Amino acid sequence: MTEIKLHVEDSNAFFGRARDLARALDEGTLRHPERHLSFGGLEVLLRLLTPERWALLRALKARGPSSIRGLAADLGRDSDVVRSDVNELVEAGLIDKGSDGRIRVPWSRVLAEADLRAA
């Protein structure tokens, strides 16, 4: 199972995790690196993962590799708007775009967590 963890965290927590990762790499104890995407605030995470984009991720995962037009048709949405959403999600690392132009969700799970002290 491949998963990515989305975090709302302050810079201290982010750099602390980076430091721990570097230490594990140096010591040769890193076995299966976790994939993380950090956000400086909940509003930033929610700006990226709107309800429409979450539905897009779920539909794309269920459909498998797809064209943007095909995905837009499945969702009943305008293909230009879906293309814009896909571009944002590709840039964030939540969607992959293949050399054939087809898009896919490489994750079997997307986990999100926000600490009220950091949010």
C-alpha cells in the first residue's frame, strides 16, 4: 500500500521531521520512507483539497489512468476546470502525469492530519 500523509504543521515540526529523516539516512536505518506533504495552515490545505478536487482524486483512483477529458466526462464537469484542478494536484504531488499524457493517482491512501495548535 502506498500512502501519502498530509500535515498541517509549523516550520519547527517540519524541520524536525526533516532532521530525523536525514539522521536515519546517515545511519542507514531508513527502511521505507514515508511520503509527506506539509502545509503551513489548515486554510492552505483546504485551498488545495477542495471538495471538487477530493472527488476528482477519488474518481481518478477508481477509474485508473485516464485522460483529463475522460475524467471530466465521468465527473460531469467542464474539462478546462478539471485540467486546472489536475495541474494543481500534479504540482502538489497528489497526481502523476505520464509521458502519454494520461493522469493517475499513485497513492492507495491519502491521510490528512491537523494539530489544533498548528492549524
